[in-house]
Amino acid sequence: MVDIPFDQVAGIPPAEVAEVELYHPHSWWTRYVFSQDAKVIAVQYSITAMSIGMVALVLSWMMRLQLGFPGTFSFIDANQYLQFITMHGMIMVIYLLTALFLGGFGNYLIPLMVGARDMVFPYVNMLSYWVYLLAVLVLAATFFVPGGPTGAGWTLYPPQAILSGTPGQDWGIVLMLASLILFIIGFTMGGLNYVVTVLQARTRGMTLMRMPLTVWGIFTATVMALLAFPALFVASVMLLLDRLLGTSFFMPTLVEMGQLTKYGGGSPILFQHLFWFFGHPEVYIVALPAFGIISDLISTHARKNIFGYRMMVWAIVAIGALSFVVWAHHMYVSGMHPYFGFFFATTTLIIAIPTAIKVYNWVLTLWRGDIHLTVPMLFALGFIVTFVNGGLTGLFLGNVVVDVPLSDTMFVVAHFHMVMGIAPIMAVFGGIYHWYPKVTGRMLNDALGRFHFWVTFIGAYAVFFPMHYLGLLGMPRRYHDIGETTFVPASAHDLNAFMSVAALIVGFAQLVFLFNLVWSLFKGKEAGGNPWGATSLEWQTPETPPGHGNWGKELPVVYRWAYDYSVPGAARDFIPQNEPPAKVLAQGAHP
Amino acid sequence: MVVAILLLLVAVASVLFHLYSPWWWTPIASNWSYIDHTINLTFWITGAVFCAVIAFMAYCVLRFHHTEGRRAHYNPENKKLEWWLSIGTAIGVVAMLAPGLIVWHQFVTVPADATDVEVVGQQWMWSYRLPGKDGRLGTSDARLISSDNPLGLNPNDPNGQDDIVVQNEDLHLPVGKPVKVLLRSIDVLHDFYVPEFRAKMDMIPGSVTYYWLTPTRTGTFDVLCAELCGAAHAQMRSKVVVEEEKEYHAWLDKQHTFAALSGQRNVAKAAYKTGSE
């Protein structure tokens, strides 16, 4: 890399607590439960997120059973179907993906990748997890309260979200909003930590433009989340006040079950603006960490520098900024002023350009590489396929007039599952297969991993690709049963049944993955410190798994960017970021 | 080898599914065939990009798969290539956005000769209101809603007296005449959705939204609710009958005006009262 001189290390003082000042745990409780070590907190976040994610997975089976075989299962009725879709969506988007990418991957990787000993505010970091756990418990409690969880759809649009025609009006919606408020409080504590750690605690030589793209992705996503979540926070508080105290922020004069209510003067569309001002950045809060992780997986496993690093960084930043001015593309048919459509369609389609650049640079990284088809690499390839597919259907829905027939149909469901369900989950799995050896010291089983990948990738594609065509046909979303129509042919029901069977198979493949996680913990192959031959700092720790404080006595010094793979003249096909130039030259002398 | 073939298969299978699967949009029944054309254009452009990216990936996996002694090429940047790719993408984006915005302009510009038709959504049924001979709809207010006046029409508005109210029955429209569909809800969000018309718009309590269309063929079409509105969202159905002018007027003559309906109710009430005395 010509433009980033590798021997310049001056200028960045190590703004880092010395090893001796770290709070070291004194008991089992403070080591494993109330731990202030970012790595332990990361594992706590990940386990909690995946546990509640399993609930959402089971809910998706219920939904697919109902859609594939309507009327067959007496334990699923219209109300429960709505409760299932609501909880499935909310859990997957917020409590699984957001928590796992930022709380899980962020906590584990940020300090290690930038060469810090820990997050800068370890105590707040610990609190962040416990508040998150409380939010998850409150959410899970809604399954057991009278009336069950809310069935308002994950978008929680008022007025119906708080009126009696919707299931879960008594307790479900109140606890849901309380849980969201808690989640945002917990996230803010963690998020401030991630941002300050990246900005202040990078080790000597780790300039911003030498950071691995994973850190760039998580960092930008966290900044976005800190700016976007407050919109959801205030919307939740206001909706809670409307529900409990009878205020009318979102409630106009309206009739509830034939009776005129006391509400009056509020605006339902205001909620939609607040929700999507959070909700659209949320898409990229999930996508940007995935972009970063995929960049690092592809580069490492293709033994090649990421192509166009600087363009990749600027694309992440540009996408992050643009994503705050596109929110109303979720509202083209909401009844907002129709002229907004011109503005939001234009901004939305502009965002396609930096996103496309990222895709080009991933595939150009593969070009003339030395591609090792490891399990993480397979997941990275699967990510590109599903992300490109879902991204391109976004060009349909973002183009305002094309969205009119497609909005609120199964096309939308197919699109967002492909682009922010399957694709980020591919990045999560790829990341877990990639970093599990660092976390545990052991490799995940390779054969089980390959089985898991192919079933998940082909199966999920078989669920969501055909679903677009049901949407084109006009099949609306959030219908537990399409019932009698003149326009849905009988063959569409067969297609639904096929998709349900595929979804069940994909679901069971995840059990194989969970088994692999547990089994490999005890029986997996010993990994060593750097099994993939990777350059970034987390693979250069003195111990594996890294101890508290990460680096032993001395912090690493960084001499180069994170992508020195297959450098001409170097003896090995990778040069760790902390390898001094003199050593590289000495090795290079032996061809 | 196997991975490359499987990746290619995903792309090929997707294209074949697109071309040969029986699931495609319903035959259009409105003037919005422009929307269909824009969707088709988008399919062509995005389909080409999808196939190109997957094919290139499969080629890379096949050609640059790890073998003993292979070493990757060291190539951090290629500004020229990155710029050309960005410009190419921008051209593709403009090719989709420009026609899209032109059609959107038509969609939001209601022709002057369009007739008003009001659709009222409530949990979980559809009602309709057509202007009477004066061609104007009377005003309405949610506060006026009662069992006698389920749509909340203003009884003191002279424009509203001859309005035709169709409650919980099918809507009829004449073929070939542009209509401005005024959308109103009295409780929660709904969305008046007829797949064959391609158009849809949410209905919001407290405001009146709209879209316009010209029905282009006769027939009976399903009305569905496309915005989640509570427990019976999926059962909120109605039908639109598009028919020739003559049949339409025959149907119209059989409908009741607001004045007649409130009159009947008053008579019925009076009869009930005298009967009980």
C-alpha cells in the first residue's frame, strides 16, 4: 500500500490504561458473571441474543406452518399469527441482530482489533449487558401475561397498536414498549463505550485508516445507532403515554369498536416518521458490521488485500450518512404528502452507488486471489449472493412508483429477509466460524460447518426467492390465511407449502450449528493463536483465548494496515500488523 | 469446482424461475400499465447485474481456487476501475429512477375530470360514498359517528344530502372514466388495495388520502386491506365491479342517498316509539 507508509508509527500516543491499573476480577462471580472484561461481556451478549433468537426461530416455524398449511394446526389462530410475526420481527431485528453485532462482535473485537486492553468504561460496559438482559426478560415475559404479546406488527403502528382490536392490547404492548426503552438505555451505555474506545484507545501506530474494516463497520453502525435509537425511544415513550395516560400524541379523533374514544388531535403518521427515522438507519446498523466482517473474511481467506480499502471506508461512512435521509421510502403509501416521494426515491437510489462499490470490491478481492474455501469463506460467498439479491430488489421498492403495487405484499417480506435477515445472518455465522478459535482456543467442526452452510444457504434462498413472486401476484403480507380470492391460483398454495418445508429444514440445520458450538468447545481441534494466518491484531495476542487485559505486559505497536496478504518479496503470505519492517525485510531476504 | 457450479446454479435457477414460473402479476385493469413497464425495466437491469456478479464470483472461485504454490496478486487499489464501476452504476440507477419519477408525477397528478369516490375503512369492513347529482361530497367528522350515522356524515351540509352511501356492499365503477379515490378511516390504519388496479394508499383516521385511476376493463375484482388493522385484517374484504356506463347507472339508481337513509331511520325510530307507547 503505497499511500499508507508502513514504517510511520509516531503521532499516536497510547491513550490506554496501563496493565497494572486494570480492574482484575477476584472471584468466580466477578470473572464470569458480573465481569467487566469486554470479552466475557461479548460472550454473555452473544449467548443471550442467540437464546432469544431461538425463540424467534421457533416462531418462524409456527408462521410457516400456518402459511404452508392453513387451517391444519388448531393451535394457531389469526391472533396468534399476528403475535408470532410481531415477536419474530422485533426479536430478530433488535434483540438478536443489533445486540449480536454490536454487543457481541463489537465487544469482543473492538479492543482486540485496535490494540486496547479493554473498553474504556468497563463498568458501564457491564451495566450495558445487564440492562440488555433485563430488556430481553421483559420481552420474553409478554408471552406469559394475560392477552399475550402484542400483535401490532413489529412496526407497532398506532392507532391499532394500542386499541382493543389488536391482540396484546392489555399487557403485551406496554411491556413491549418498556422493553424497547430498556434496550435503548442498555445499548447507549455500550455504544458510547465502543465509539470512545475506537476514537481514544487505539494503540500506537493504529491510525484510523489502518483499522480493519470490521472495526470501521461496527464503529460507524454504533455512531448511527446512537443517533437513530433516540427517535425510537421518544416514539416508545409517547406511545406508552397514549396507551396508559390517555394522551393523544399519535391518536386523532377516532372510533374504537363502534364507540367514540376520548383521543383527539394526534397524528398517526408522526409515529411512522419517528419509527422509520430509527428504522431505516437500523437496517444499516445491522448491515455495516456485516459489511466489515465480510470484508475481513474475504481478504483473509482469499489471502489477498481487500481491494480499494479507502473506497471501502468512505463507502461505509457515506452509506451511514445517507441512511438518515431515506427513511420515508418505507412510507410511500402511508398517505404522507405525495411530493416527498420524489425526494426520498432519489436519495434511496443514490445509496445504491456506494453499496454497489462495496460489492464490486468484494468480488474484485476474490479476483486473482488464492481462495481457500473454508467455512467462513463459504458464508462470505453466501452473503454476497443473498445481499446482492436483496439489495437489487431494494431498487424496486425504493423507486417510489414501483413500490406502490409491491408495498405491503410478500415481495417486501422476501426483500427484507434476503437483505437484512439472511445476508447479515450469513455474516454472523461466517464471523463465528472465523473467530470461534480465538474465543475458545478450538476450531469448530469443519464437516458440520459445511453441512450447516449449504443447508442454510440453499434452503433460505429457496424460501425467500420464490416469495417475491407471490408478492408480484399481489399476495398481501401479515395475512394468516389468504382465504377466498379471484386472483391467487391454487398453485400458489403449493408454493407456500414448499417454502414452509424448506424453512423447517433450514431451522433444523441451526440445531446442528448449536450442537457444533457446544461439541467443539470440548472436542474441537486445538486452534493455536492464529489458525487462519490472519494479519489483524486479535490474532497476535500472547495467549489464546486472550487473558484479561489482552496483551500481557506490553501493548502491540502497529506498523501497517490490516491487509498485507501475499506481499511480493515477503516470506509468508501474510504480515501481521504489529510486525516491524526490519523483521519483514530480514525474512524477505530468503526467497 | 463444486462451489463454483453451485453458485452458477443459483443464478441460472433464479432466471429460469423468473421466466417459467406460473406466478406473475394479475392482468391489469387500470391505466397504470406504466408501473408494470417500470417494473419490467427494473427486472432487466437488476437481473443483468445479479447474473454478472454471481458469474464473476463463480469464475473467481473456479479459476483462483487454492492450489499448492498459488500466491495471490498484490493489488491494493485501482482508482480508474473503481471510478468506471461507480459511473456505470450511476447510469443504471438513473435509467431506473428517471422513468420511475416521471410515472410517479402522473400518479400524483389527478386529472381535472376525475369523479370523486369515497372509500371508508373501519374494523373490519368497507363502505363507499359517491357524490349525488351535484357532483360534490358533503363533509364528514368522526365525532358525528353514531349507529344512525355510521360514516360520520355532516347532516347540516347541503352537499351531503344527495350523497350515495353504499355500506358493506360492493362498489361499482364505470369503465373508462377517471376516478379520484378519496380514502378515509374512522378507527385505525387501513389500505384500499385492489391488486388489478396496481395502486394503493393507506387510510389514516383524521385525514383524507387519495389516489386516482381509470378502470380499463370490466370485471369483478377483490378488495383487500393492505395495512395491518388488527385481528380480522385478513378478512376485511369487498369487491369492485367495473362495468359499462349503462349497467353502472342501473346500479346507481338502486342505491340510497344519505338523506333517504337518515329519513328511513327517523321514520323507523318514530314507528318504534309510537309502537311501544
